[in-house]
Amino acid sequence: MRYADDRAVRSLDSLAGSIMAMSLAWKVGTATLCLLAAAISWNGLSRYVAARHADELAHDYARNAELDARLAKARAQQRSTQLAATLQRHRDDLANTYREVGEQAAHYRVEQNKRQEAQRQEALRIKASYRLGPNQRCAGGIVINRSASSFTQAVGKTGQPIQCKGATAAEPLR
């Protein structure tokens, strides 16, 4: 190892000796050439670093664009899912409303039929109250009550005789 160190020192001494022996024009030319080589190297190195930086930026932009696209897709999917759930809820609500309205309509029809039947029964009862009974007759347009062998005029609420026509009285008899 000592031998390699000695050789390096001798080589540097020889280079220093050759530089000292060079003329000033050669020294200036060599320095200019070294500076030119350094400038060209620096320019190439800066272009390489700029190209690497541009590649990294392009890669970052592409990665960010892909991430944004994924996020937008996920948001769209989530929004679509929410809209589908909302639509299903609205459909269910509408179906429930239709069912409830149908039940209410059926209940109303049943109640209306009951009221109509009650009104019909009441009308029949009232109509029956105008019919002459087995012990009554219409004679001369006045209701006559017969009880055994006696006959009397039927009197209304006002105390006047009740008018009749055929087998029907003008006022309720019962």
C-alpha cells in the first residue's frame, strides 16, 4: 500500500512540475478549457436536474389527476347510492300512502254504506209510520181509527184531524 501512495505522490509532483513548466498562454488556455468544460458539465447537469424535476412534476400531476378521478368516481357512486336509497324511500312512502288511502277509501265506503242503510231503514220506518194500520181507514180524506165497534178521527200533533189518501196518511201515525 505504501508503494501505491508513493506512486500517487510522484504522479502529483510530476503533474505540478509539468504545470510549472508550461507557458502562461498554455496555462490560460488550459484554465479556459477547464472552465468551459465545467460550464458545459454544469449546463448538462442542470438540464438533467430540470428534466428529472419536470418528470417528477408530470408524474405527480398524473398521480393527482388519477386520485382526483378516483375520488370523483367514489363521490358519484356514493351520490348515486344515496339517490337510489332516497328514490326507494319515496317509492315506499308513496306505496304506503296509496295503501293508506285505499284503506281509508274502503273504510269510508263501508261507513257510507252503513249510513245509507241506516237512512234507508229510517226512511222505511218513517214511511211505515205513514201507512194506515189494520185498525185504521181512510174515509173522506181523513184517517179513522176503529176500536171494536167505535170509530174516531185520528188527530195530529196540532189537534187537527190527520189527512190521508189511499192507505197513506199525511202525517206519521205512530
